[in-house]
Amino acid sequence: MKYFLCQTMGQDPKNKKFIALAVVLFCIAVIYGLKLAKGSDPVSSGSATLPRAKGNPQAPLKIVEYMDFQCPACARGAFFLDDLLKNKPDEVYMEVRYFPLEGNHRHALRSARYAECAAQQGKFWDVAHLLFKRQSEWKDLINADPVFEEITKSVQLDMNKLDVCLANEATTDALVKDKQEGQSRGVRSTPTYFVNEKMVVGSNSLEEELMDFFGRVKH
Amino acid sequence: MVLVRIWIGIIFVLSGTQKLLGPYQNFLYIIQSYQVLSRPWDTVVAIILPWGELLLGIFAILGLWTPWALRGLLLLTTVFMAVVVQAIVRSLPIQECGCFGEGLSFPLPTTLLLDSVLWIYIAFLIIRLERTNGFSIDRYYLKRDAQK
């Protein structure tokens, strides 16, 4: 590049345009080179997330969601997807991955731990629904555990197993693994969805994307 | 003055590069949170704006077409400030400015303050252009023309 610039500069001053063009092309090459080197793993289903999956695995619409239980937009997205799954159970398959934003949300990690422990007892969706439904009750509390315990009791979780699970480091490891996997795919904020592998950020964009999808399917 | 020009160029290069290296959807989400543009213009801006920041920043660092690069940066900063002001006035629930993509983010009042400082520096560089042009490709050509 340096050689090219020197060569060009040594010619006619009008060649400033060529320098500008060379700079633009160089930038494009560097950015795309870096993006290529960085890469991105395809989003695939895994057995580890099965308790956090629902819908028809053969469905034409597959959604993977990275979520944080303390995020208001995630709650809106979750209710929207609940309705969608009720109305089109055979056409949609979805999986949830944890992406707790501890920096912004005090209870993000703790709520995800409760959800993961519920998942281990096959009650992920019940607990996730209640965590979102009652989000405004617990998000501003200093200690949200009493609300989380109330939620887990109301879905009849085995409380002894729950306590063991909450104290287990492997539970945190599962959350961290999900988050790292999300980061490697470029996830930065929640809710981020992969709709048939296409990245969509935010519940409004999800609604638009799904309207487009079902519009295309109809025609 | 030369160092200020290079420093401002570096700020825009970092800002553009951070956004370009991540998926554009993350920046699109931030643009949508300001509620200024409708679809598909928000997507167009999410894809194009980081390139504008990167290229104008590089041009400012190299001192290539410096007056135009600085005017471009001033225009971008003015637009950023206007968008942030309307978000503050409308009390939009924006937690991060999206200024540096995945790298660094500030609350809106801090963003406005930093943008204002940047705006003043860029405007000053444009006013004192003859002193801004040191160590630049533009200056190299000016000298060559003068020697001829």
C-alpha cells in the first residue's frame, strides 16, 4: 500500500483521485478481510438446549433467541412468540439461549440460573413465562430471590433439587457457555434472534421479519 | 492543529471500524431506538454510515482532500447531535448511544457533550485550514505545484 501510494504520489497531482480510490479499496479489503478472519459459527440446535426448545422441529421457521429475563424488550418478544406458537404450532420451532447482561441488569444472571434449574426439571417454559410476566415486580428489587422462589414454588418445582442446582457451578457454566457462543456470533444486546439463521435484533424487527416470512409463505 | 486533525480522524476510524466488524443488525437496533428513520432507511443508514465514518476519518488522518473530509465529519457530527437532542427531548429510553459499536458507549447527555466538543474542534480545523494541512497529502501536492 505504502509503495503504491508513493508511486502514485510521484506522478501527476491529478492522481489524488487514484490515491483516494486506493484508500477506499484498501479499507474495503481490510474490513472484509478482518470479518472473514473473525468468522461466525452457524446457529445450530443442540441437545443441551432441548429443555429450552418448543414447537415442531421440522417446522419451516426456526428461531433461536438470545435473551435476558430482566430485559423489557425480551418480555415483549416472548409474549409475541407465545402467541405465534399458539396460533401456528406446526410452523414454528424455537430455542432459547441465555445472554444475561449483568452490566445493565442486576438480576440477569440470578434469574437465568433459576430458569436453567427449572429447565433441568422440565419446567423452563412455565418459569420463563412467569419471570417475564412478573418482571416489573422484581426488576427493581435489591434482592429478587423471594419472587423467584414464589415463581418456582407456583410451578411445583422440587425445591431441594432447585437449591442444589442453584449452588452448582455447572449451572453458571451453562449460562456462560451460551453467552460466549452468542458473542462469537455477534450477539451484543437482547433480544437477538436468529430466524432461519438470519440475525434479527429487537422485538420490533422480529415482528417485521416474521410478517415478511409469513407473507412470503402465503404467496 | 495537525495532531488534532489526526486525533479526530482516529476517533471516526475507530467508531466506523467497531460498527463494521460486528453484524450491521446491532447498529440497526441502536438506530431504531432513536425512532427517527423508518424502514428501509434505517437499514440503509446502518450499512452506509459506518463506511462514511471510516473513510472520512482515514481521509482526515492522511490529509487527503482535507477540507471536504472535515466538512463531511462536521456534517456527521451535526446530524449525531441533532439525533441525540431529539432523543433527550422525547425522553426515549436509550441506555447506550451506539457511538463506538461494541467497543464503548455513553449515556445520551455525555454523548451530546462529547459531540459538542468534537464539533467545535472540527469547526476550528476548518476555519484554520492552512495550519491544519501540515503532514498531509494535500500539502505535498501544494508544495509540488508551487515548485513547478
